[in-house]
Amino acid sequence: MLPETRYAYAVARIRVAELNMLNKARLERMLESDTVNGALRVLREAGYSESDDYEEVLAKETASIYSYLREISPEPGMFDMFSYRYDSHNIKVLLKAELSGSKETAILVDNGVLEKNMLGIMIRERNLSMLPVEFSRAVTEAVDTFSRTRDPQIIDIMVDRAYYILFRRLAAEAGSVELIQLAEAVIDIANLNSFIRIKSRMEDLDLLSRILIEGGRIPPKRFLEGFGSDLEAFLNAVKGLGYNVLIETAIENRNRITEFEKACDNFMMSMVSGYRYKAFGIGPLIGYMIGKETDIRNARIVLVGKTNRINNDTIRERLRNSYV
């Protein structure tokens, strides 16, 4: 692990970059704009690219996050654990297209560790040696299981599990307390999401047991033991582990998964918001990255809302907490 002070230059650069983030005032100006173009002008003032196609603008800004962080960081490879999320998405798209006999891969995304066209060749030819072992195993197992079950959901389950296990391993190898805590929280939130969704849809315990991931603060057995109980009982079983607010949100919004997802995003933001005040280490870079991704999510919520003429109060309710 690099000494914390090695990040002093990168943190100084981040402090400057934070000035262009979407604070409440900028988001409110976007909301009050009469048109999509008016909202885009606010983004241009914050350094986003110029285009009338807001998806193009947001895609470019997403790509710039990772290129910028790798440019200023003394250890650029640290950000691979986050970029592998995009590879995970691409692997799922490629496998589903292949196994369904479709050629449709238009929803492949950039920003992964592996260039998407190269990844396509690797999956098609089953040349998986360049993939992290977690992904290569998931591809092999998903293809084998799909051939027996014909259930495309198994692809999502296995590849998503592989990504979270990979994330946890890389965080541990990095030796960063912030990254390990973040990995644990990411896994716990993924498990909570699965638990809430499967309970709300009255699906079976077997599906939950296949989806749950090791490595968080809440052991999978707690979820399995709590599956037959109500959410209040589950809340009591995991008190003290830091997720009360999320489970309480789920209880209050039993049939509104979107409210729970928003609460999860805000929980992650509250977790990293303190990184802004650290002078050294990778924490401020991670906080900035998650903050920028939240900025882009909020910008998309506003722009989609404007496009569909949704009223400002409804759009405002959907926004996530900002980093700055």
C-alpha cells in the first residue's frame, strides 16, 4: 500500500475539481429551466461537453471521471475495481445475446477495464485467460447452468456475484480501510436489495440463497434465517450493523422499491461524504468518484423529467443527495 501522503497532489487536484460538481444550487437551476437545453446550459457551465444529445453529454462525463482519476492518482490501477462494474454489464449483455441467438449488443458500454469489442471476442471464443478469475468462472458456470435450465436470470446472478466478490478481493489486496469498508457496504446493500425484492415478490428461498454474496458485515445466513419473518423482526436481528435506516425505509415503503433504492444511494453518499475533509489518502478520490456518478444520475433524472414534462416537485423527490 502506498503511504497516505503520496495522495497529497491528487487530493489537491480533487479539491479544485469539486468546485464544478452539481451542488444544490446548480441542480435547482436545472430544475427551474424551462427546457432541456436550458438545463444543459447549466451542465456546460460546470464543464460538461457541448451537445444537444444529453445522453452523449452524460456518457462523456462518465468516461472523464475515470480518465481523470487515473491521470492524477499515484496508483491508477486502484480504480479497476470500480471499472469492472462496466465489464460485468458487458459480459451479461454478450452472454445473453449469444445464448438467445441474438446479435443485439447495442447496449454495451464503455469505461470497463477491458475494451468492449475485445471483451466480445474473448467471450465468443471462450478465451477467458485475461479476465479476472471471478469472471472467468462465472462465464463458464453461467453457460453450463443456462444450458440445463434455459433461465437467463442465472446469467445476471452469477456475473453480478462474481463482480462483488472481485470487488471485495481487490479492496482487501489494496489494503485501504476506506475501500474495504466500501466493499462490505456495497455487498450488504446488494444483499439487502435482493432480500427486499424477493420477499416483496413472494419468490422462494432457493432463489435468495443463490443470489446472496459473502463478504459483507451481514452474514448470508442472517438473510436466510429472516426470510420467513417480517421486516420488523429482521431489523431487530441486524441492529447495530449500521443499516437500520435502510430497513426502516423498506418497512415504510413496502411496495415502493424505488424509494428503497434511493435510500441505498443516499446511504452510500453519507458514507463517503466525510472523505471530503481528509487531507491525504485515496478516500477523497473515491468520494469524488461516487459524488460525480451521483451528479450524473441526478442530471439524467432532471433531463429525463424535462423531456417528459414531469413537474419539478416530482423530479425533486427522485433526486439523490449531492456530494457537495
